[in-house]
Amino acid sequence: MKSRRSWWLIYTLSAAAVAVMLLWITGLVLRLEAAERGARAEIERRESMRLALWRMDSWIAPRLAREAARPYFEYRPYYAPRRAYTSGRDELEPGAVFAPSPLLTFESDLFLLHFQRTEDGGLTSPQVPTGDWHGMPEADLLDGAELQSRRRRLEQLAPRLAAAQLDRRLDETELFLARTAVASAPQADVPGPEQPSPTRSGIEQSARLRNYQQAQSEVIAQELANPLNRPADLGEPVAVGPFVPLWLKEENGSQATPLVLVRRVRAGGESLVQGILLDWPRLREALLAEITDLLPGAQLQPMGRWEGEGAPAGRMLATIPVVLEPGGAPVVAAAGLTPARLTLLLTWLAMLIAALAVAVTLRASIAYGERRSRFASAVTHELRTPLTTFRMYSEMLVDGMVSDEGQRRAYLSTLKEESGRLATLVENVLTYARLEEGRTASRRRRMTVDEMLERVQPQLARRAEEAKMNLRVDLPNEIGDMPMETDPDAVGQILLNLVDNACKYASGAARRDIHLIARRQGGRVALSVCDHGPGIDPGFRRRLFVAFRRAEHAGDDAAGGVGLGLALARALARDLGGGLILDSTPPLAADDVGACFTLTLPLKGD
């Protein structure tokens, strides 16, 4: 028993160590898988941000390019065309004719107002004609309320377009844009340690900004190349810069910060600043509508300065100083049964199967060792008495110590009985071994139940008579005529073992009857052997049919035996296609029923 506990302790500790190691590996794999999923989600999120920025810049860039292509002189309500002709194709003198600016009646949901600031600080708008221009016929086409609204917007912009502050902001932003364009251009030199390599997001944002500025410059150059795009009242040279987006923030912050596009213009020796006031709420709504499918919870936040050190590279638009806030954490897809999890699952299943197989093998090995130990103990115990008798009686007979003929016959009879007992023991062990190995030879033949019992009944009655007990057979006529195909010797051995056990353990009962009852159970015949003894201890019923268990129980030595009879009987019954059980519902109608065993055998047919 101690050795058994030691083996199970070693197995448990080994299995626990393997399980702990596998648990650690499982946790590590799951953490790595979660980190990989998070990294993939972050990559997808960054890719969505990149596509979102590209979409928004692509949507707004053509609209801003059209404004950049607008001739600088259209920022006056009326201008003098360079050339004009009468209906007779006579050329008019320069400055004799004035044409209305297209911006005079221009309307847009995004561009609220166009304005121009002169060197002396004067602020005008082609959409708000004043002075003599106010009485022009085209000006009368303007809606009064809309004209008044534009005038208020222009008045609100005036304090924020102070020359010194606006020029400084323009200088800083233009310098930043120029540096960004240079930084985003391909470089041959590898950055040194003092100049770290820019991130991919920063390079992407710089490239978009550079492309947008270059597109503006090309459009402006094409417009200036057209000689008709110069009014008669302004001479050479003409220089138009690109639009620069700015947030015009007030010092006290009492009003909303407007978003404007401004550019420098130099024409005929005069320096001008031209700009456009944008409707930021509508522009933000239109831009977010372009990326709803990519980033549903995204927001756009104004940046006070593009050129600031805290500018988040990779989240800025190239066309306007706005930062994209993607909103929320990256969405990590559900794991499901991934390859890693499937591998872990199979590994755990393999470990559990291996642990179960090892446990079964260990249990079988321990059980085999215990059975071998029980066998050696039982056989040694059972052989000791007859061998002692053999030795003592044979020595007495050889030495001539027994002179009386009757006594000699008694000694010889005892030696014969002990030899038969030893032969039975050896035969039982060999039969059980053959059954365990599946090497039994079939000796079945067709007979009726009555014929089978007639063959085995004399031997059973003789054993009961030896124990001074009575064998009572209950065989109904309808049962006796039923045909069956079985081995009568094997059936006799089973029933003899049951009757022998009844003789051993019920010999002290007040009622000394052993009952053999035959009845039908479906397609089988049931043969029950019942006695009126003390019965079977409930604690021993579970191990009743285990081989060599008999020798372990104190108090049973007087009955003799090696504890192989019931195990052998059940093995023979199963070999015949039947079964042997301890019947909990005995067929005997009596209150003092002790042990009752039922043997079932298949019938051949009606």
C-alpha cells in the first residue's frame, strides 16, 4: 500500500509540473496573441487615419486650388481690363472700361468672404462694394441682408488682420512650409545621430503638404503666364504667392476663431494681402462625412500653429491646420479559434489524453503487481496445509510408523483428498489464466435446460451432502424444455463454485437449504443459487468478483480457498455469452435469504 501511494504521489507531482509549465506557455502564447491582435488593430487604425487624411486633403485640395487660380485683380469689385473692344472691333483705351469681378456675386457654402488688405492697412472685399462702386448696377443685384451680413464679417475680421501680427504669422508659416517641403524631398545622405530619421507618418504628411504647395504654385504660374490676366491699371512686375491657412485667434478669445486663407501679392510696386474666410463648421462637417466609413467617431480639432513643436505628425491635414482625432481605442477583433489557440487546445487535449493513458497504465501496473502479490500470498497460504500434510503423512508411511491397516487407509485417503484439492487449485489457476488471455477452446453443444441440469445436478447434490446441507432444485416445466447451446462442464464448474461457497459460508445457518432456481429473463435463462446464510458484507460487494481477494479477509480462514472462485465463475459465464451477478432481488420468497447469485445464459431459440 505504501508503494502504491508513492507511485501515485510521483505521478501527481509530475502531472502537476507538466500542467504548470503548459499553463505558463498557454498564458505566454495568449498574451503574445493579444499583443499581436492589438498591434494589428493599431496598424489598421493608423492605415485608416492615413486614408482618412488622404481623402480629406483630396476633397478640399481642388476647391482650394480653384481659389488659388483666381486672378489677383478679381479681389476688387470692379477692375479695368487690359483690352476692350466696341461692337465695331475698335479697341478702347486702357482704363476706359471697367468689368465687374466674378466675386461680386459669388456664393459658396464653404467660402464666406473674400477680402484684400492694402499697404496702408485698408481692408476691402469684392463682395462688399463701397463708395462709388456701391452704386453700380451690378451692385444693385445683391441682396441687402446678405450684403449687410458680409459687411459685418468684414468689420469683425479687421482687428484680426493687423499688419504686424498677420505679417509675422505669414512669415512663420511660410518658413515652416518651406522647411517641410525640403524635409519631405528624397535625401541621399543618411541621417546622423544628431538628426534622427523622420517617422513614416511625418514623411507622409510632409509629402502631401509639399504636393499641395507645388500644385498651387503651378496653377498660379499658369494664370500669370496669361497676358490677359493683368488689368490695365497695374503694371509690372506681378508676383502672387500661395495661399497659407491661418487661425486668427483674438488675444482675449472672446469670439470664435475664424479660419482664413491668405496670400501675398505684389503688383505694380504695391504689396497686398488677399484672403478668404472659410465656414469652419460646415467645412468640418463635409470633411468628416468623407471618412465616416473609416473612422466613425473621428473629430477634427483646430491647430493654433502649424509650425509649433507639439504638432502631431501623421494626424495633420496638409491643406489646413487641423488635427485628426480618430476617437476611441483601436477595435480589437474577436479572437475566435485562431491557429495559436487551436494548437494550445490540441496540446491540452494531447496532454490530458497522455495523462489519462499514463494513469490507466500506472493503475493497471499497480493492480497487476497487487494481483501478483495477492496470488502469491493466496496460493502460498492454500498450499501450505496440504503440503504439510503430504510431508508428514508420507514420512510416517515411509518410515513404517503406521502399522494399523485401517489407519494407513485413512492416511492414504487424506493424501488423495489433498492431491485432488491441489489439482483443483492448479486447474482453476490455469483455467483463469487461459480465460484472461482469451485462449479457451469452445466445447459447446446444443441441449435443453433440463438436460444441462441433469448433467450437473449430481455433483452439486454431492457437494451439498458433504456439508450436511440440502440442494433444492426449482425447474418449471416450460423452462426445462428450452433449447440452448452451451458448455455443460463450464456451467457445472460455475454452479459448483456457487454451491461450494454456500456450503462454506452458510453452514452455520438455522435453515440448511441451498436453492437452485431456474427462470426465464427475455431471451436468456437465469439460474439462481441462494442460501440462508449471513449474506455478503456491503463493504465487500464492490470487490466480490476481483481475483484473489478472498485471502485478504480475516475470519474466513476456516472456509479455505484462494479467492479465485467467483472471479473464475464470472469469467466462464462471460465466455459462454452470459453473466454472473450478486442478485439484489432474489427470486426466493423467504425472509431469511442470505447470498443469492444469478447466472444468465443465452437461449438458442423457442
